[in-house]
Amino acid sequence: MKENFKIALLPGDGIGPEVIQEAVKILKIVGKKLNLTLETEQVPVGGAGYEATGHPLPEESLKAAKNADAVLLGAVGGPKWENLDFSLRPERALLGLRSSLQLYANLRPAKIFPALLEASTLKREVVEGLDIMVVRELTGGIYFGEPRGVETLADGTRKGVNTLVYTEPEIERIAKIAFQVAGKRDKKVLSVDKANVLEATGLWREVVTRVQKDFSDIELQHMYVDNCAMQLVRDPNQFDVIVTTNMFGDILSDEASMLTGSIGMLPSASVGGETGMYEPIHGSAPDIAGQGKANPLATILSVGMMFKYSLNREEVDSWIEKAVESVLNKGVRTPDIMSKGMKEVGTTEMGDLVAEELEKNGI
């Protein structure tokens, strides 16, 4: 089994560098515990990439990502770069990485820790036991479709265009990922579309249904996206694996994340190519950057997913999750998940506490 790995660290902007710093602590402990050599290379992306080179995804940063066994990303973006041309905005780095690394499947778990039941804005009985996996198609759909852009018409008015496009192979491969993931869970897949209005998602429904025939042990259901958005807050425990398009997945996974109490708690994995990319689903939060208030747990949990899906050490994911749960059970909270009677800590202290748990307990 391989014991030497290259990991590209892309801290990005805002709170990105702060949470990546805490993730590095976890990497060092896991490496020591398992006698692994984890070689890291830190490179700029997003706004930081633009400031360094004039482009959000510098050539050297992309090269480092392609040469790595896995990529650990912080967050990108901020108001400082909002007036740039679309092609130069920090978010274009994400699209460039996903496309270049062929990361067509985004796995976003929404799992609630028992200690955080009161942090959810929904009633305890609605969210208790919540454990959903959203499988989002990541390199197609309206975010990548052509034609796109803003043009001026003959009468002087401007028109914005984005195109929703999916091919059969794109749908087939994301569907297969969803069925494979469901096979290790409760064997239920919900495919979300808007097939009654959008022809492209009519094709989506048809292809997903066809792929399911190769996974006869997996139950498949379909649901329109507006109904799914409603059902997520009405009865989220009815779901196991949700597979959907790029844009729908972007929206629904953020909605699902808030069921757990904080968007700062949820990791994600982007897979499909040879190199997987792992990141918290929260943004760069420039309003709290540099204040030590950021929740590093989503990034730390992303490290667990990285070991599970890219480094073939599935046990590490469970180990890290248990360490996070232990810390939360002790009543320790960052500001975003703070509640009455709990002890508030900052970014660095939360990272230290999880690291201590990992040090004390073996795999």
C-alpha cells in the first residue's frame, strides 16, 4: 500500500488560510500515527492567485494540483475582486480546477452531530439522525454551457445568456457515482430535476432511470427540484443519496447544510479524475477573516474525506469524525455554533482540541 503522498494546499482567500492551517495540524498527526510521508506544497488561488500573478488560477498552482495525489482547498472570493471581469474573478479558479482535474462528482454530506441538535433552526425531532449525501454533477450544466455572456442588442438593451447543457455520458457517469455511494449506505437514490419544464433535465431523468437497471439493489425515485427544496425542511430524514445537476446541487446542498446547524460544519469531496479535491462548503467569509472566529471543523472533516476517497485510508475518516464529535460533546463551540452554556473558542483552539483528541486515541 502506498505510503508517500503529495498534497497541494490551496488556502485561497478570507478565512481560507486560517482553516487550512488547522487542517495541516491534522495532516501531521495522521502522518505520524500511520507512518505516512505527506509532502505538502502551498500555492495561491482565487483572489490570492490574482494578486500574485494577475490570474485566479496561476499556471504553477494548477501544475501543483495536477501533480498531487489530493488537493486541499480553503475558500476563494471576496468583495475586493467583485469588479473584475468574470474571467478573472476568484471563483473562476474553482471552475478551472474542476474542469482541468476532471472532477465531475461533488460529494456533500449533511450529517448532524448529536451535540449540535439544538444549533439547527429546525425542531430536534425533524433533524435528529440526519445523514444525507448530496451527489452534485460538477463540470457540466448551466455553469459551463455555451453560449454564455452578456451582449448588447440592436436597440441598445443588454441580454444575458447562460446555457443548460447535458450529454448522455455526463449524466451516466454521475448517476453511477450516486448508485455506488448509495450501495454503501441505505441503498436509496433520489434524482432531482425539473423535467416538466427543462428538456435537458428530462434527458437527465431518462438516463438516470436507465443507469439504475445496472444497480437493481438500489431504490430510485425522482423529484422536481422545487418539491425537494420543500421536503428538505419538512422531512429531511426521508433522504439518503440525492443526485442532481450542477446548479440544483449547488443550491440544495447549501440548504441541507443548514439543517445541521452551521455551514461551517460540512466538508466536501470533488472526485472523478486521478486527483481529488477536498474543501469545506462554506465561503471565504471576509467579514470575519483574520479575527480567529472561523470554524475549522468542515476543513478538518474534509481531510477525513481526502483520506477516504483519494489516499485509500478509509479508517482515518471515521477517526477524525469521532475526534470532532468528542470535542463537541465536551461543550466546546466556535461562534457560528455557539449556544447557551457552551464554551466559546476560536479557530486555533478548536483545531488544537481536535488534534489533541487524535493524539490521544488510536485508529
